[in-house]
Amino acid sequence: MQASTLGILEAADFSPKQAHALAQAIEGEIKGSDLVTTPIFNQGIADLRLEISGVRLEVSEVEKRLLHGIVKFGLTLAGITLGAIYFMLLNLRR
């Protein structure tokens, strides 16, 4: 318990005995509660960044697969087009 806490409570017209009891009660509640402290908060932020990074990796993998599929489709389409042009050129000569 900090002396400044007792000073604040005594300045609010609590008797020294009441101020001391109230400060102890508040201190007990704080110690028994699950407060988010700075280290816990920082760890939570670090975990969140890892999750976001993992999602970005998954999205990146999906993007790679999609790009691969598009390139594959484009090459197939180019091959069919070139084959069709070659076929037409051979048949137009006759």
C-alpha cells in the first residue's frame, strides 16, 4: 500500500482508520484480479502478429497457387491458339 493512496483517501474526508481499511481492500482486489499488465499485453500483441503473419503466409500460398493456375491456363490457351493458327495456315494454302 502506498502512502499517497492513504493521503488521497484521508483528503477525501475518510478517517485514517477508514482510509487504511479501504486502501487494503482495494489492494487485495487488485492482487486477486486478472488485470492485463504491460508484459501480458505485449505478449498478446506478439501472438496476434504471429497469427496475422500466418494468415499472410496462407494468403501468399493461395496467391501462388492462383498465379500458377493462371499461367498454366495462359500457356495452354497460347498453345491451342498457335496450333489453330498453324492448322489454318496449312489449310488456307490449298
